[in-house]
Amino acid sequence: QVQLQESGPGVVKPSQTLSLTCTVSGGSISSGYYYWSWIRQPAGEGLEWIGHIYSSGRTNYSPSLRSRVNISLDMSKNQFSLKLDSVTAADTAVYYCARAVADREGENYWGQGTLVTVSS
Amino acid sequence: DVVLTQSPLSLPVTLGQPASISCRSSQRLVYSDGNTYLNWFHQRPGQSPRRLIYSVSNRDSGVPDRFSGSGSDTDFSLSISRVEAEDVGVYYCMQGTHWPRTFGQGTKLEIK
């Protein structure tokens, strides 16, 4: 059973870069053909899909965040990462990493989520 | 972006009674491969979302058969035949047909 665990700073200052890592266990991110995703949820609000990276390294990002976001794979550590530049208070949210088997069918494995607060 | 509108936003239900949630899309969700990529998720309080249904009507492994999904084109629904206590939480529809992926605003199911 694959498991995903987010890690990273809980507080980021405005204008700085938010960096999160998702560690995958129970399976290798280099095997199989999966989509490794990031999704966020502001407190008390709904879900926002940020983007994903395919096992081949191809990425897709939400247009609203594309200019600030980068998702990458680290096969050697069995991890994938999210970087979001120039953060503001509006980026405060619980960030989830997740995995999808098929591009369009939604993510069927999720991490527990990590709260990131943008504050000086 | 595709807007998914769920209704109702709040759904009080008596245990053992049926429940239904509607999800309407601002655009048709049939993809060029002929499939319709409308998916449903359930999020219990304090937990991560869990996918229940993918591609309109396919139940995920381990999802009780009291859950069913239906619909086509722009109108979809998630039905629960007999609500149990563990079904409380927020239900989200999500479309995978168009970029970017978008979610509905969520429907909160509670027990009366």
C-alpha cells in the first residue's frame, strides 16, 4: 500500500518561496506510470488543484499558479517536491500531495496534508 | 475554467435514509476519447479527501455499494442509498476532462 507524507516549513514569510516535499513509501516513484500531484485547501474552504508531474517528468500546472509553481521528482530519494514563489497570505492553506493512476480520474492516494501559513 | 456547482451545500440526513448530491458543470464533460471524467471525493473532518467514484459511476475498491454515481454531459449526482454515521463530512465533485482540474465547492453531509 503506497503512502505519502508531506514535509516542509509550517511558516513562510510573504514574498518568499514555499517549498514542500512529499516522501513516498510502499512503492517506487520511478516504477509504473503515475501522476504525482499537489492540491491545496485554505482553512474552511474547498480544494484547489495545483499541478502534477508524470513519472516521465512531464508537468502540468494550474494556469492561475503556473508563473509561480514548479513540481519536480527526486527518484534517488523517492520524493517529489513543490515550490511556489512570491507567496502571499492567499497561499496559506493545507497542502496535500497525492497520486493518480490515470490523468483524468482524480487522485486515489493522498498524504495527510501539511498546513503552511504565510506570515511575517 | 470549468465551474462545478454542487447542491445542496448542506445536507442534513437521518440515519438509514437516502441522500443525493447534485454536481452541475459549466461545460460538457465528455472528453475526446468518449469518456466522461467526473469524480467524487469524501473528506471526513480532520482527514484527507478520499476518492469514492471515478469516471461518473466507477466505485473505488473498498467503497460500500450504498454509494453510486450517475449522470452525463453537464449534470451528475452522487447517491447514498442508506446513510450511515461514517458518511458525515464534505463531498466534492471534481472534473478531469478540462484543464485545469476543478472541484465543486463541497456539500456538507451531517446526521440529523
